[in-house]
Amino acid sequence: MTTKSAAAAARATVYGYPRQGRNRELKKAVEGYWKGHVTADALRATAAELRRTNWLRLADAGIDEVPTGDFSYYDHVLDTTAMVGAIPERHRSAVTRNALDGYFAMARGTQEVAPLEMTKWFDTNYHYLVPELGPDTAFTADSAKQVGELKEALALGLTARPVLVGPVTYLLLAKPAPGVPADFDPLTLLDRLLPVYAEVLADLRAAGAEWVQLDEPALVQDRTAAELNAAERAYRDLGGLADRPKLLVASYFDRLGEALPMLAKAPVDGLALDFTGAAAANLDTLASVGGLPGKRLIAGVVNGRNVWVNDLAASLSTLGTLLGLADRVDVSASCSLLHVPLDTAAERDIEPQILRWLAFAEQKTAEVVTLTRGLARGTDAIAADLAANRADLASRTHSPVTRDPAVRARASAVTETDARRSQPYAERAAAQRAHLGLPVLPTTTIGSFPQTGQLRAARADLRAGRIDTAGYEERIRAEIQEIISFQEKTGIDVLVHGEPERNDMVQYFAEQLTGYLATRHGWVQSYGTRYVRPPILAGDISRPEPMTVRWTTYAQSLTSRPVKGMLTGPVTMLAWSFVRDDQPLGDTARQVALALRDEVNELEAAGTSVIQVDEPALRETLPLRGADRAGYLDWATEAFRLTTSGVRPDTQIHTHMCYAEFGDIVQAIDDLDADVISLEAARSHMQVARELAAHGYPREAGPGVYDIHSPRVPSTDEAAELLRTGLRAIPAERLWVNPDCGLKTRAWPETRASLEHLVAAARTVRDEL
Ligand code: GLN
Ligand code: ZN
């Protein structure tokens, strides 16, 4: 095919679409089913209607080939587990009794059985259910869901392409089932899994699929030679099948690197590649291997996981380059649109001028279609779109929202000294000891106390105008009083105010910082039926007023014990938001850090001696490729230090992390130069304490002795035993006693009992010293 006819044949497609519906109908139907208000048939009908609506909208917008099989009641990795029959032993009877209930039992557990573990889908904020595999796993094909959804789309007269999690990624995302040795490698099951994929592919072909997409995002991570070999073998096998549809192997979230030459040679019919952000490196790699002669290329040039309008001219130029490198070039978003909200048109509170900088799923779909038209018919065919796009981009670039000279001047004047405490840790530690006068093995909590139904109701009342600000604040003050008096009575040493005024640890600050946007309907799926509305870091960040000082000083006025100030750190403020794409992340982090630094300094000036800056997301935003990690950790740790370095040596800076294993970032934790760190550790029996010790970590640490993820109350003995384990790694004068994380998801009765036990355990172990 010549370049020109390849261009003329260009088609528009996407890999997946938000599942929930315009008014989160799916969430309501699924939760209604769980509560027994919605029948299985009604749930199925809602789901089918949502799929139909999405496909027709995509087709109306000009998408030539719609995805199928991307829909899910809960999670597409769990759907894959069902498709390959890898049902864990403990869920088998439930699945046999009733497939739908068994599916939800795997997702959420029941009274009798635990659910599958949930973890993050690569570096997104979507969570998937981790497949549990072992040497005894026997796979069986169940293609009913994939085939059924394909037939629904075909019946609408559409061209449809089923999208499946690829076999290699599926195995690489799995973990050894309970009872299977931890060193079991799920990838050893590849030969058993491939025939099941072959069967599903044959079924899809029989049902009318011309193309099937196999998603292999795991190949954008650093992979061993053995893993790359497995992938090569998988696609040699599947490509060699006689009875199969055309195969498209898709990757996204980063560059393919060494996997790209391998896939380019594989006997598959097409590749879908990401060309946004760090994945833009795919372009050079593709050119260096001589392109994809004889293959179809789907070019992901519209960022599928951020919310900014595309630079259409830049994308067209990328597409132009790609035309010379493949037999056929089609256009798509870089990944499923699952990771962005549905439609900017629903946002009435965002200024129209700013709204034009944003593109959610509907707008991204339109961009894909426009780019396809530009590619097929030339730029003249989309002249008006290009002009409008140029105007939107220029308005963003020159807006006072994106460029606040005062913020920029301050950020560029930051020096290395600004991000360093005035004294080294050892001297600070002595000053803090004298200043705070805490006992050995001091007790504290991570910040939040139970967010009761009454608190949430008070917030809803305030929003609805049923109570005024004064009434709401009265409620918050009463809550703080109760929390302070409980902690004093229980004998906790460093108190917290309990965070009752916070709806969410990021949103609360985003709402008070200039430069952040909030959406009203910008829901994205976090997991299952849980949706979040990440705020948008849209402009230069400044802090017009103190954000937390009032509540912290109020709490301090109620007690003579130290009350810990409580802030969300700059890295976490980025990680759980949509970030700017027009400047390096490090620049945005620095602006947020400077705003938080003012808050830290003002807390200190108002008499706060202990200030905690939470960074639970430090580990999770680590880049997927090892080569990018040092650069990330550099700006991330600098932003934390910039936030916390403006205080006196005798002010104690705490940080807190959870959700992840920290063994591989202990150096970065050390580089934060915080005086005290609290970490999640109860479930791993203080593993992290040993990791800190092995590194020679010199500072104070509180590995959690109370697992707050469950309502279970740990006994005094149990907590004491964990403390003794901790003491084997960390000396008594540097060990703190605290729970794993905040208590906001817990109820009061178990919180009360658990903290009483925690204090009793600290006292017991102190007496043994
Ligand atoms: N200070 C926060 C809290 O206690 C920390 C939450 C978190 O680590 N995710 O809720
Ligand atoms: Zn936590």
C-alpha cells in the first residue's frame, strides 16, 4: 500500500469507554442488586442498555470500529479470570451455584470467604482484582461474555473489535494462590493458558470478529529476558493458529522498549502503540526497527488518561511520520477512556473559557475522529477544528490561571538550601526530645478518627443549605472536643484533631488552593462501584489563606499535650489529581510544595510542635520504567523537603505512608529527611522495620501495630508482640507506637478498644526495657 492510500483508509477507534453511564446508572444497578432491590434480569438489562448507548454514541461521533468486551460489572481483570476459568478454590461453589453472585463473591468476599486481593492497575488510580494461580490451576475457556457483547454490537450494524487482557499480562499480574509457595511464577502456566485463549479467539471469530485486540500493558514495564521470551512464544503460538481472527496486540501507559522489536516481528496482524508522554519514545524505536511492514498500526495519539485538550497539529505531525512506517495507520486514544470522566459539558461550575482546555471521554472521542479525518483527507478537511484548537491551546498558554508571575518567580528562586533543614537530623532529634519531653515508645495515631454518619450528614446539610457555616463548624468543634478528650483519657502521647472537617485528604486542600479545579460530575472508576472525582491541577498553585491552622490551634487549645498538625504532601496532591501536561511534574510539585510550606510554617508559628505531612502515594507514582525512577524520586523528595524545611530544629516533622511495599524506596524515604515516619506494617509482621534497619535508616519510625483495614480489634498481647518484633530492628529510643493508617473508615467502638490496647501494649513493653 502506498502512503497515500494508507492515509485515505485511516479509521478511528478507541479501546474502551467509561462504564458507569451518564448518571452512574451501573453503580446504582449493581449496588441495588447487592441490596436485593434490583433483580439479576434488571441489572443485565441496565448493563445491556449502557453498552448499547455507548456504542451508538461512539458510532454517531464517527468512530469506525467500536470496542466490545470492555464493559464490566466490576473489573475487566476479574472478567478475564472468569473467561479463563481460574476461579479460586474458595469461590468455586458460589460460582457453580450462581455465576453472577459467584462473580461478586470473588470481587467483594462474603461472610464465609475472602475476596481476591485488589491492587492498582499499573500507575493509574484504577484497581483490579489480582488473579490467584498455582501449579494446580486448570484453565477452561468461557467465552460467553466476550461473544455475547460482540454479537450485541454487531446486531447494531457496527464494526466491532473485542478487547481482551492478553495472556502474558494476565499471568504477570497474577500472584501465587494462598497456600502456594511465594516463589511460584504464574508465567510458568503460559502453555496451559494459551489453548484457552485459542479457544476464545476461535469462538470470537465464529461469532463474526474480524479483529481481536489483546492488551499487553505489562510489556511496557522492565521485563526480564525470560518474560520477553514468554511473550514472544505466546504471540508465535497465537499468531500461528489456523482458525483465528486478525490479532492486534495493544500496549499503553509507557514505551514498549525491547518488547517492540519482538512484537514487530511476531506473526500478528497489528500493533496498537501509545505515543503520548514517555511512550512517545515508541516512535523512534519503531523507526529504528524499520516500522511494521505488512501490519496495521493503531496510533494512540490522544492521551487517554489525562483531561487536557489534544494538540491536534502535533498529533497530525506524529501520524504523518507514522504513515511511512506501517501498512495501515488508524487513530485512537492512548489507552481505554475508562480513566477519564465522561463529558465536560456536564461541568457548569467551570468557567467556559477554562472548560475549553479540557477533554473528557466524549471530547477525546471527537478528537480521535477529527484526527482521523485530517489524516485521511488532509488538513484542509479539518481547518476549522485546527483553528479552534489552536485558539484553545493559546488561551491556555497565556491565561493568568496557568501563569501567575508571583508563583513562577518564587518557584524559580528556590535554592538547594531552601529544601534543607537548618540542622542535621541528630541535632534536631536532641532538640525535639528536650522540647517535647515524650516518653520512650511514644504513642500516636495517623490523623483521622471515625468519619461518622452524623459527620457526613452535617456536610450534606451544609451543602443543601439546611445548616449554615456556623452550625456546621459548631458540629466540627464538638467532634474535635470529643476526639481530644478520648485521646487524653486513653493516654496517647501525641494527639491529633481527627480531621472531621475533611471530605478527602486531597480534595480538602485542592478546594482551598488557587490553581486547582474541582468537577461536579467528573467521576472515574476507582474500583468496582467506587468512583472518585479527582481534582484538576490546572494552573499555577498558590495558597490564598491558611488551610488547617484554625482547626489545629483549636484542638491544641483543649489540651496541654502536643497536637500534631496534619497535611497532605505534594507528591500525593499530584498523584490523586489530574496533573498539568504543559510543564514537568516536578515544577507542579514545587509550586504545591511552596504553598504547603507556608502552611507548615504558619502551623509552627501558631504553636504546633509536631507536623505530619502524609505521602502515602510516594511509592505508587514511581515510573513504570526503572530508568525514569531516579529523576522522579529527585523531584518528589525535594518537594517534600521544600514543604517541611522552613521550621525550627525543635519542631518535629512526621510523614506517613501506606498501601505499598517500601523495600525498594528506603533510600528515598531517607532522603525525605523527616524526623519520624509511620508506615503500614501490621499485616506483614513489621517487615518494613527490618527493611529500614537493613538500610541503616537513622531516624525515628512507627511501623503500624494495628491493622485498620479490618474491624478486628487487636489484643494488647498481639500489639505488644509486634512491638517486641519491631524492637529487634529499631532501638527503643527511635520506635513509635501507632496504627497502620488513619481511622476514618472505622467505627468508634472498635477504634476505642483498639487504641486502648495499643496504649496498654506500649506501657507493657516500656516496662520490659
Ligand atoms: N492523615 C490521613 C488519615 O489519617 C492519612 C491517610 C492515608 O494515609 N491515606 O486519614
Ligand atoms: Zn495511610
